[in-house]
Amino acid sequence: MKVMIVVTHLLGSGHLARALTLTRAFRAAGHSVHLVSGGQHVPHLLKEADDVTELEPLRSDGVNFTRLLDRHGDVAGPQIFDDRVRVLLSCFDQIRPDVLITELFPFGRRVLRAEFTALLEAARAMTPRPLICSSVRDILAPPSKPAKAMMADDMTAQYYDAVLVHADPDITPLEMSWPVSGKLQPYLQYTGYVAADDAGPHPDRAGESEILVSAGGGSVGDPVFEAALGAAVLTPDRTWRLLAGGKDAEQRAGHLAAQAPANVIAEPTRTDFRQLLQHVAVSVSMCGYNTALDILQAGTPAVFIPFDDGGEVEQGLRARAFARLDGIEVLLTADLTPETLAEAVARVQRAPRRAPRADLSGGAGRTVEIVATLRAGMP
């Protein structure tokens, strides 16, 4: 099959990382994949990716997803949106895919509805028509108005053949965050969680017995890092490793290092993060989809500090669902202090150890199987 996956990450890079995991799974099964990315360039994710088209990049203005900024940080003007549609449709026309997958839309990215609708109209008009799927994570941002859920239902019925839900319905069913109507229900296809393959141990056992703190890119992780620096002062016998992400990771890591006590290592995000998790004593992080699954895969004791700025609830719902497992605690931003963080770290270390979940990487392969079966069943 020729597969085209379209993804736009507006804040973090989790949506892109998940799309790349699916890309690798399709290719491993012998299919060709072209990925279209509409968010900011993420070098450490895209450096080894082939067959990628990058649209003129957009990002949200913090947690305001209705206000989009261009590569210079200015409010995106009409010309950028026109250029994105032109490149997107040109790419679709050149590839003429057997399968089109839109990541998150129509359950999110409503601000980009015009470009997605143009793409879906082109797909529907193509002969033979491709299989059209939406790809969504386990927890969605609940619609603030019934009209938003109705729009998703209507778009799904009008254009889509399936909604691929990358979750285990026994742990995080879509109903936990989204009003699943009778109209939407028949389209849902649960794939299991989509995680990268097990990274295995670090060859140098890097991170041994450390407290590993990661908090995404940009300023959203600042409260976590600030609390971690204070908690390190309270636990001078433990080594804390802080990983700063984002385009300015070097600068942010340097700023953290300048404030840090002697038992803190501050550095930019590492490509061997998932291997570090095999050896650290505790992980401290927010609770984005990919990071949470990395932690479950490794079996690492964890303190989740879910991102909740601007009324965001996705990470909080996920964190509470996963906190039913041994060795996981949730610490809300409102309760985050150096003292509460140090106490939570100590508690999860004392908790019974969870077994690593090596089975989580199966969701990507299951996604490929579901898509192939649906495509084979089309006229």
C-alpha cells in the first residue's frame, strides 16, 4: 500500500513522534509511507526520517490553540494557510495514496479545518478512492461545546472509513474524554497503545540510580524543573538528571546548570532517553502519551506532573488512569513544591516494582493490520 500520514503538532512533539512510530511500522510491513508534517521542525525526530514533506510550520500561542504563530513567532497570515493547502494538495496528487491518515483531525486541530477539508475532498474525489482514517491517542481534549463533538461526528460520517484509537479500551476507553455517540461508535477501531519498540538497556548503564526529570520543550516544563532543583537540595545523596527539550534546549540546560546544586546534571534532551529509563531509580515527568508509554514499557517508578495550563485535562485523565498501577503517583501542578516532589519520589521508590510492559509496542503493528484489512475490503 501507499500510505500518506498528515500530522501537525502545535505545542509539543508527541503527535509527530507517534506518527513516526506508525510510519516505521507500515514500512516494516512492506508498505511505502509519505509523512506530511505541519508543525515546527524537530531535528532529533526527523533527522532519520525519509519521504517527509514539511509544510510552512505553525505553532500555537502557548496553550491558545486558536491563535497560530509562524516560524518567526508572528501571528500566521492568510498567505501561510494558502501555501500549506497548495503544498498539501500537490503532495497528495503526486502520491495518490491507497490510504490517507489524518492525525487527530477531526477530533482536534479544528483551527486547520480548511486545509484538512480540502485534502479530504480531494481524497473523496480520487478514483479509486483511498481508505481514509483518523488516528487519535487514548485521551482527547474534551469538547468545550456539544457542537464540536457534533462536527467531529459529521466529518467522520462524511469522509472517514475508520477512527484508529491508539489505546487499550480496558484502561483508557475513548469515552473517558470524548462523548462517543451512536453515530461515531461504529467507526472506532482500537489498536492498542502505539509505543516504539523496547529500547533495551543502556550499553553504559547510564542513569543508574538517578532521578530523571524530563518536561518537554519550551517554558511549559519550567515549574517541574524549578521544583526538581529544590528537591535536589533536599536530597543531597541522590543524583538528579534534568533533560531540557525544545529548540533552545542547549540554552535552557545551561540556565538550569547555572542554578543547580552539585548533585544535579542538566543537559539537553538525549536520544537515549528510553534506555536511561531502564536504569534510573525514578522518572519525574509530565504525562504526555509517548513519555507515559515509555515509562510503562521500562517499568520505571514514576511521578507524573500532568500539564494543566489553560484548562488542559488530557494529561490529568491519563495520569489518574495509570496511577492505579504500582509505583506511579500523580502530583498536580498546584501542589508542586520541592518538598512534595521529594516526598513523592521517595514513596514511589518504596512501592512494589511494576513489571515492564513489553507488549505496548504491538499497537503500531496492529494498526497496520487493521488498515490493511480495511483497505482489502474496499471495492
